[in-house]
Amino acid sequence: MAGEDQEKTEEPTSKKIEDARKEGNVPKSQDAVAVATLIVAITITLLLMGFLGERIANLYRYYQSFIGVELDMRILHSIIIKSIFEALIMLAPITLSIMIAGILGNVMQFGFIFTTTPIMPNLGKINPLKGLKNLFSLRKLIEAVKIILKVSVVFIIAFIVLLYFMRELPRVELYGIFAQMLWLRDKAVILAAIVIIAFMIIAVLDIFLVRFQYFKGLRMSKQEIKDEYKQMEGDPQVKGRIRRLQMEAARRRMIQDVAGADVVITNPTHYAVAIRYDTTKEQAPRVVAKGVDYLALRIKEIAYKNNVIVYENPPLARELYKVCDVDDIIPRELFKAVAEVLSFVYSSNNKSRLSKQIKKTNNQG
């Protein structure tokens, strides 16, 4: 298609990004999640060292209690159950913390979304040709290079730190065993902290890189933006037809309102404006219909059929048509002119009603 051949130079629209989120396509850095889980795992493990040491010591004493005891299947079964139970107790808080850290690591990057699209069956995913294409794609090559660089950087940093620590070994070997263990613990903590900091820096850089690649992948061509706008706003032809139907409906309703008007002011052929003044509901006269040429003739035709007075006043008719829309109140500057017309209409209606009453009385006499 022409839209697909165009260069995608435009930033993705909010609808494009929202559609991608609904499909589960979000900017996700695995390095950030890995660092978050690593930090939580190390922190929880350090906090639980006392708890873990006590559970391990209890388990060791439990094993010692069987020294000199002839083992049978019942005892072995008890030992296995006890070992599994203790392992679950020790690993449960660490595992649960890592799971929560993994979830939070993702949510903090792109918010909470729930979609089943990524797990829906898709035969295209098992296409071997497509699989080979993805396997040897530029994206996979970039990912492989990223992994090699990350591992290399962290390995080099850790190796340099270890070389620095090894310079202290001639002095440390003169320490007692307890002092050596403390030295080893301190250096292990320092090394772990340095490695974590290195991973954190890499994770931050990876977040920016992933988001750059994500939004670059969602870029759109100018034609795609136009097509999306048409989909959101509707096809112009369809909108035009809807607009015409709405105008026709409003015109029919306007024509029907002419029957309830008090007067139709004309110029006398090109313009027609129907006025209604209901003193019980309105504070000023209101335009209930207006039109030019054919519509003006139609308004006058409806007025004649419903005994609405048609009053010729070209300047007033043109001015009312110009400044008033249908259902608008007459502007203050035209009150006097309209009031004179309505006064004439009311007097004419009163004379007509009086004449009809006289004729009715004569007929009865």
C-alpha cells in the first residue's frame, strides 16, 4: 500500500500507543527488572541471615539426632519431609519478595495493563520462515551485542576489583580464621555492591535505549496519520451525509414550527423570517424559522395554510435573517421594529376575531 511505502518519520499518536498497549506491546527493559529482583534478593537474604542460620542449625541438629539410629523407610520419609518443609520456609520469603520485585519492576516502567492478546493462539508465530527471519533479524543481533557488552563490562569491573583485593592477601593470611572470614565477608559485600551499581547504570541506559527503540518502531507515515484521523473522526463523505440528514431534519422541524408562529416577515420574495412571541414562556420574541428563495417561499406557503399573517418589511426581514439564527431571541436593537409588527398582527387578529364573532351573532339572530 502507498501508506506502507512512505517513510515513517512522524511520532506515534496517542491512539497508536494506546493500541500497542492493548496488544501488550510496551517498552520493557529486562535489565531493569533483573536489577530490581537482584537488589531485593540480596537485601532480603541479608536481612534474613539470622533467621536462615537458625533454621539451618535446627535442621543440622535434627540430622544429628539420627546418628547411630538404624534408618528405615519411615525415618527416611520423615527426614525428606522435614528437609523439604524447612527449605520451603527458608526460600518462601525470598521467592515471594523476588516475585513482587519482578512485578513492580515491570509496573514502574509502563504501568499496569491486563491483556490476553500476547497469549492468544497465532499460527503465524509457528511459521518457520518467519521464525528464521526473527532469529537473524537486526533486533536479535543488537540484543546479542548488548548482552555481550553488559557481561563483559561487569566481568571486567569485578576482575579489576578482585585484583585489587588480592593485593591484601599476604597480609590477610597472617590473620586468624575468624578475622579472615570477616575480611572475606566485607570484600564480598563490597564486590556485590560494585557489581549491583554497575548493573544499575546499565539498566538505566537500557531503559532509555528500549524506550527509544520502542517509539521509533511505532513511528508513522503521514498517510497513516491521515488514515487514523479519518477512522477517529469518521469518513468525510459519511460525515457529510450525516450532516445533510441533520440539516434536513432541522429544516423539517423548522417548517413545522412556522404553523405556530405569530407572523412571517418577508422582503417579500427572497427572505422570510417567522417570529413567535409566547408571553407566558418567553421574555422576548423568538425566531422559529428563516429562509431564502425556495425555503422562503415554503415558509410563506405554510404560513398561508395556517392563517399566519405574512408581513412585508424588506429591511427588517433582511436584518433579522442576518443577525438571528433559528431559535434565537430577537436582539435588543430590533425590539422596537418587531414590536410594531407584532402590534399590527395582534390588532389584525383582534379585528378578525371580532368580525367572526359579529358574523356568528348575526347568523344566530
